[in-house]
Amino acid sequence: MLPLDSDPIVAIATAPGRGGIGVVRISCGRVGETAALALMGALCGQALTPRHASYVPFVDAGGNVLDRGIALYFPAPHSYTGEYVVELQGHGGPVVLQLVLQRCLEAGQAFGLRLAEPGEFTRRAFLNDKLDLAQAEAVADLIEASTEAAARSAGRSLDGAFSRDIHALVDEVITLRMLVEATLDFPEEEIDFLEAADARGKLAHIRTRLDHILGEARQGALLREGLSVVLAGQPNVGKSSLLNALAGAELAIVTPIAGTTRDKVTQTIQIEGIPLHVIDTAGLRETEDEVERIGIARTWSEIERADVVLHLLDARSGVTDEDVVIDERFPSGIPVVRVLNKTDLTEVGASVNRQAVGGGETEVCEIRLSAKKSLGIDLLRAELLRIAGWQAGTESVYLARERHLIALRAAQDHVSLATDHAQERAQSLDLFAEELRLAQEALNSITGEFTSDDLLGVIFSRFCIGK
């Protein structure tokens, strides 16, 4: 749990290390304007004009200048946190920033000013209705975005696109709940709400809209988390060459000597904005070399955690008995793409072949390519996007987290049960109403209208200090 949300707090808001500019941020909490005015006088020697940049000295208790820079004052509620806020923007040296920070703590000691915990400024913004929970999470996602597409989607979420869609859906659920519960409260009226108010049509529209939002959120979660892709196979089949080809750089050592790769090599690349965490691993084989055996054990550990496994084989020899043994050991439920590398040394060119197996229940994808010659690499990239479920040209996605997907799926389940009860009509109206209520609660948990304090503590504790 984070400390009391009414304490005055201060923190360095810029990243650690040297920089051109460093920012120290103060949010005055319950003390409000009294603390803000006192801190301005102690730190800047003057009162600041609200929302105007003032070039002032930052002074210590003896009036000695620690630094000179821009000071900003934001009276409540027109600030990031919704409280009285003072920001000092000076030079970005670690020592001078620490001096200014310590001066702030010294000057604010009488008001109980303390160092902020991770995410506490944004938590204040949430608690003071400056941001809802989805927008607050988007702040961290925007900072941590690893691709341009992820940054743009996080920006959409921060701007409220995700929240607006959720609020609109909640309003539809509330409208339908009112109809159902009115019928429960006044049964003597004998109003057939299912036909008269087109309740079935409203419910169908909710289901369609919910499916669409969940699809957008899945795409956003993919932009945020990316895909873990493990390269596996026997030694000397070209795993390191394929990593280099996908990354477009010589990241892994490539030699004709079996067992060159002893430990995993990880590189994050992007395909159409999707982060791919590609992991090159030790070749899978029986060995007496203790170091290589440790590397092979780590390979299987990475395979267990993978989203996709690329099983590399030598196109000249095809599937060997050793490859069959490896394939049988792959965990069930993880997509496996069979990659026949070194096709430039055969008479068959780059290609993609998909075959249904197990009576058509599953599909095996086989790609022939040459990592060394960069032949067929685009085919592999396209297959990885297909497995991920990415839809190209999706500009309206918003960055989403796993908890958002869980909440949307829960709402989907409740709406589905509500549909079943609607078919039974009057006999299940109370169950119909209850499922709609539960669906509303699940949706409200996304934006924070229905969220436990424990969850808030977990979410904001993962933010950086000063944000």
C-alpha cells in the first residue's frame, strides 16, 4: 500500500543521470495553498504568477543560489494532480538536483513534506478525478513504449479513447438494466419489455460493441507486450543466422562449429510496430560438455515461456529422427513454425506451406528460407504476424493491459449469460438483471469506478518515481 494520499510530496521528475534539464515537482496535498506559498518564498524568494514561467534563482536557507531556472505554479484544481503544484526546472546535473530536492524537504518540513513513492503523483491525479485508471496506466505505457505504434496507441488511451468507449458501453448496459429492473419492480403492468423496448436488439448491440472493443484491446496488448519468439533446433541449422537476418545486424556469432551458441541471445525487433523478442538458443543435442548442457537446459526453459517457437531444420536433410524427438518434446498449446533453412543450397526456393494434421484440428506451417541470403524472411515475418493475430492498418487501437483483457472477457461472459436468460424471458428476469450488473462491474473496473485499493497499490507502485 502507498502512504497517505493527502501528504505533501516532492520528487525529481526527470530520469536519473545527467541531462540538459532537471525537474523537481511538489504536490502540496492537504496543506494546499499555504504550503505552496511558503515553499515559493523559501525556494524562489518570491510568489509566482499562476501558470506563468518565471526565471528565478533557487536558493538555500542562507540565501545562497543553488541553481537558476524556470519555476511554475499551478493552483488547484488546475494541475496534473489536482492539488497545488510547484515545479522547479533547472539544470539536469544529479548533484544540483539533489541539492534542490533536499532544500525542498528542508523548507517543507513544517508541513510534513516527504519524498513521493513510485507513481504517487499519477495516483493523486486518479484519486482527484484528473485521470481515470485506464488513462493513468497509459501514462506509464507511453513512457515505456518500445515502438512508434505502441507510443501512438498509448497516446490515444491517455487522451481517453479507450475510456470513452468503455463509458459508452457501460451507459448501454445501464439503460438495459433500467428496463429489466423496472419490469421486475412493476410486474402488474405486464409490459413485455423484450419487444416493446427492443431489449434483445439492445443486448445484441452491446455484445457486438463489446466484441469490437475486446478485439481492439487485444491488438493494443500485443503492441504493449510484444511476442516472445524462440529459435530452437539442432546445432548448425542457422538459428544465429536467422536472428541476424531478422534483426538486420550481426548480433550473434556465426561459425560452422557445432555448439557455438552456449547461452541465449535476445534481441527485440519490430514488425509493423509489433515488438518481437527474438531469442537465439543453444543447439539441442546430446552432449557431454557441461557448459553446453546448461545452455540446452536454458533453451527448454525459454521454450516453455515462448509465445511462438521457430523449429529450425536444415533444408538439405529435411526432418531427421533427431528433429522428430525435439518436435515431440515441444509443449502443447504453443504454436510451432517449422523453418527449413539453407534452402539456397537446394533446388527448392523460398515458400510457405500449411498442412492440416490430426483430422484438421491443428495446422502445421512450414517455411523454406535462407537466412544467409535473406530469402523468404518476409514470409516468416508475415507468418509471425498471422500467428499473433495482428491486423495491419489498425489505427484505432488503444494500448491495453492483461487486466483490461480479463475484465473485458468477464464482461463478455456475463453478457453471454444474460442473453441465455433473455431467451427464457420472465422466468429468468432476475438472473438477466444480475448478469448485466456483473458485466457493468467488470467494465467499471477498467476505468477505476469499481477497483480495490490493493489493485491500485500494485498498479501505481510500478510507475517511476516522480510520475
